[in-house]
Amino acid sequence: MKKNLLFVQGNEACVEAALYAGLEFFAGYPITPSTEIAELLSYRLPKKGGKFIQMEDEISSMCAIIGASLTGKKVMTATSGPGFSLKQEAIGFAVMTETPCVIVNVQRGGPSTGLPTSVSQGDIMQARWGTHGEHAIITLTASNNQDVFAMTVEAFNLSETFRSPVILLFDEVVAHTRERLIMPEPGEISVVKRLRTSVKEGTDYHPYLPREDGRLPMSDFGGVHRYNVTGLMHDMWGFPSDNPKIVYGLMHHLVDKIEGHTKEITRIKEFFIEDAEYLLISYGSSARTALHVVENRRARGEKVGLLEIQTLWPFPADTVRKRCASVNCVIVVEMNMGQILHEVKKAVDDPDKVFLANQINGSFITPTDILNILRIIQGKGS
Amino acid sequence: MSIVENFDLYAPRLIDKGEYFSMGHTGCAGCGEALATRLVLKGLGKDTIVSNATGCLEIISSRYPTTAWEIPWIHVAFENAAAVAAGVESGLKALRRKGRIPDRDVKSVSMAGDGGTADIGLQALSGAMERGHDMIHVCYDNEAYMNTGIQRSSQTPFGAWSTTSPPGEVSFGQRTWKKNIPEIMVAHNVAYVATANPSYPLDLIRKVEKARKLKGPSYIHCLSVCPTGWRMDSSLTIKVGRLALETGIFPLYEVENGKYRITVDMPEPLRPVEDYLKLQGRFRHLRPDKIEEIQARVNLEIKKLMNKVNYIQSWEELG
């Protein structure tokens, strides 16, 4: 066990996990607070026979991983707020062309240059709706190094399974906190391989024809099959189409393949939920603070629980509704003006019992920030 | 070259005594960029609006709640300083035409590092130069992304270490040669393109003044020695800057209406590149064969430049 114990920061845990999951290609651009991911991969990837490219900007980084993914590689890029904004068009392209890729966004204060070295969770809705047009997307987050590792591997697995871009939404505190990481042995966490088509050379291959289970086998671009990839609406051949029937079918396919599997995509952690009267809902680094509050209050006999959401999109509304049904009130703990708060309000039966405990000034949310709200709700403070 | 011709401009006492980039900024000890900015602003004077891309310069000069800028200054995103400067110039022009502001010669200047100029900012810069705005773009080239912690850029020299071009078993460091941005700007047919270096302050100021007086777009590529990122002694900034010229690695020249001219003479013969490389930790890992490769390339680049200086005629001469 000892030789697998590392003392690393979140960005390093992400790198370790990406390599564990079989990352072969990384294209990126320096941006605080995600730069360590690129720096480390510039060392690590070439040694493993992989490819690291520092591109000339954020847009090209995103586009490069799309190109590399189509040729059959497992790919990733890492960025932060301003870079994430620049990548949005290409993320939409990856959604439309169903290209598996992982995009790490280590959130910092925004909008614009904002607070480059401070923490924020302001990109939750951008991850969901940043690119234009109706679509579905998978977004995962984590609160500690072990979960960063697990979620990063998960991100690669989900992107391969659903042929979709997956966004890893970390934040500055998670990325830069140094703590221990127990490296799983190879094989300990399952790794999903690229699903390649069984169609033989010389036989027609349909890049956008789902199998019975809904998955679309891929053929390495430039390999034995010649096929078309386009950001336009397309048919099963990948050729552009504005036929309403085909467009309708594709829209539904793009949304349903993810929204229809919300349950199997959902990853949540529960702490002291069973008898909780007050339920905190949090995610990312703010869940660390929330957990501290819960443990602290439990020691005093107060029935407080924590629901830590790791799958932000598709939002696990059913799970949240069930967990919130029996509690007196719900406090959403996050570092924005209530982006997940509204999702929770939409999900629960009684939105009036959902409150917000937040911090938006660039400093990390403290237990006091949460306790102040909790006390008011409990009628103990003013 | 023709030093006598420009004799009066080489007198330090003629330089603007005003300071438009004030002290108290948070640049590292020996920051070549801060020095260059101070000199550039002396050349530009107070009637200047600066659009500054994200980068070291923005960080060190605008630490809350202070500013080092004695002139109007706008910090914009990483990729669009030249676009904003183009907007400022067009806005001023419109206001002047309508008589809303006095008819004063206010210059719009965009400033960016090598990343904000040659990589992510190249599109905006190319557009601004192509449209012919009356503006100057100044690139402070410290040869890597220093603000985020020394990542390679397209301006990082061949063989140099950076955190994303690490030398080791697989690589010897940066694998590519500097992208020639001044030449790309010349290809935009802008009236004035120059390279500058704060180790030669009078030359730098003269070039900025020249660009300031011109109507239309101009471009100045300024070498900015970075002791932090180049892994060198911060007391050697000026010396290393001079060595960049004396070894032929960063020649100082200007291109006016298509005519190339060397503005600061290089020694004959050039000093070996090793003199420049050995002072910097970022080149410490280089083996002799790589140093020879660099020397050969520098010799070739100087020949290419001298070829242009000697044989390319100005647009007027061509007719």
C-alpha cells in the first residue's frame, strides 16, 4: 500500500488519473489555475509514448483534441474560465460530432480575467449551456484528491461510453490543495476502452448509426473507413442534412443518450443522510466546508446531513428530490450566486425550504458562512 | 551605420523627462519588460491610450489598489489587445470628426507579451494591421508565458527549457525556432516595423517616436530580458540584452516603407552564441551539438537579414 501513496495537489491527481485512464493526447494552453496539468503532462506523456502539444490558443487546444480523438486517441485538455469561454464553440462541435473528449475547467473567479488565483464555482451553468443550441452534456466535479482521481477516470469512461465531451469542473481550491492520494492499482478501477466498429474494410461503415444499445462504434479517422464528420446536422453517414425527420431524430439522439441515462451517470456521496433534519447540498471544494459543518454539528447532536453531488450535469433531480423529501430544510452550499440552488429548487417538492449559503468574494467558503445561515433557519440567530 | 545622420536623437538630454510608467510596480528585480515599457512611454508621450493584453505587464502594473500608469490604460483579455486599440482609435476618430473632442493627436497603442502577440493575439493583431488603423502595437517579447509560470510560446528560442518544453530523455527542450513576427508584420505592408531592446534605450525611444509620428499602423517588437524565466542573475539584464545583439541573436533593425535598415551595428565578427546562452539557466542542459545548431541558424538568419538590408529597395525606390 505504501508505495502507492502520493502527496500531491488536485491538478496532479487529475494528471495521474488521466494517465491511468489511458490518456494518449493532450493539447493545452497555459492558464492559471490549471497550468500544472499541462506542465506535468509535458513531462509524463512523451515518456509513455503519448503526445503533448502546447497550442497557440484555447480554441485550437480544444480543436486539436477533437481531431486527435477522431483518429482513435483518448484525449484531454485543461483550462480555466476565460479559456473555457473560448472553447465553447468547439465543445458544441464535439457534441454534434459525438467526439469523446475530456475538458478540465479549473474554475476561478470571473467573469473575464476576474480572479485568476482565487476560487469560484461560477461556471456551473456555462458548463451546461455555454455552447449554443439544444444539447445535453456530462459534467463531473470532485472535492478531494481521491475523488478527483476517481472522477477523472470516470470522465474518460463516460466520454467513451456516450461518445460525448465530458467536462470536469474542478475549482482552484481542489486543484491546488496538497493532500494524499492513494494510487489505485492497474485494473482496480475499470477503464472503458474505445468502442471500435466490427465493420470490415471495404464494407460501408455508418459513423452515426447507433447499435441496439444506443452506443455508436467508432472507426479511427483516416483508417480503413472513409467517412464524413461535420458540425452540420447530419444523417447516419455523417453527411449534412436538413431533412426535418433526420434533424428531429438527431436532436433527440444527442439529448436522450445522456438525459436518458441520468441514473447511471449520477455519482453522489451521502453523509449522515438517514435521520437528517437539515440537509446541506454541495459539490466541489465547498463540499469540504459543508462536511466539516456536518461533522461538527453531529458532535453536538444536531441532525445535519450532507449530499455531495459529483455529477452536476445531467442534474440528478430525482435523487435530490428523494433525499430532500423528509428533511425540514435544505441549504445549498456553493461559491456563486446560486447556480445549483435553482436546480435544487426545481427538483424538490417544496422550493420554499431551500436556502443558499454562499461565498462569492474569491475567498474560500468557511464553516461560519454556512453556520450563519443554518442558525437563522434554526431560529437561533438573527 | 548612419549614426551621424541621427546624431541629435542620440542625446539623452532630449528625452522626455516625464515618467508615464511610474515606480512602485511589482515587476521582478531586473525586469526587462518594465524597463522597456518605461522607455516606450517616454517615446509615446502623455497623449497615449494603452490597451494592454493579459500578461506580466498588466499584473505588475495594476496591483490593487495602485497603478503604475500615468496615462489612460485599459486591460483587456489575452487575445484582443490590438482589436481594442483599433476600436479606441476608430472611436477617437469618430468623436474628433463630430467635434466632440478637441482635435488632438492621441495615439492608440496596444501592448502585449509574446503570447498575446504571436500566439493567441495574432489574429487580432493581423486584423488591426490589415485594416490600417492609426495605431502602434508593441510586443514585449520575454520568450515564454512568464505570467503563468514559464510555459513555452512560439517565441521561445530553440533548445530553451520551459515548464512545457522540458528537456530530458525524450526532448532537448523547445523544438521549434522563433516565429518571425516582425516579418509577418512587414508582410502586412505596414509603414513601419522595428525591433527594439531596452539595453539600447536611445535606439528604442527613437523607434517609438518614429512610429508615433507616422499615420497608420506600425509594429515594434521589443526584446524583454526576463531574469525569472530565463533563469539568470537579475543584475545581468542589460548585459544579456546587449549580448543578444552582439551575438546576432536579436539584431536591431527597422523596416520603413519596405526598406530594411540595421539601426545598431553588430560587432564584426559576431560573438559566439555561447556567450549569450551560458549566462542563462534555461539553456544549461544544451549539449555542444545543439549549441552548434543554434550558431549555424543564427549565422543563417543574420545572412538572410543582411540580404534584405542590402538588396531590398523601399517602395518609393520601386516606383
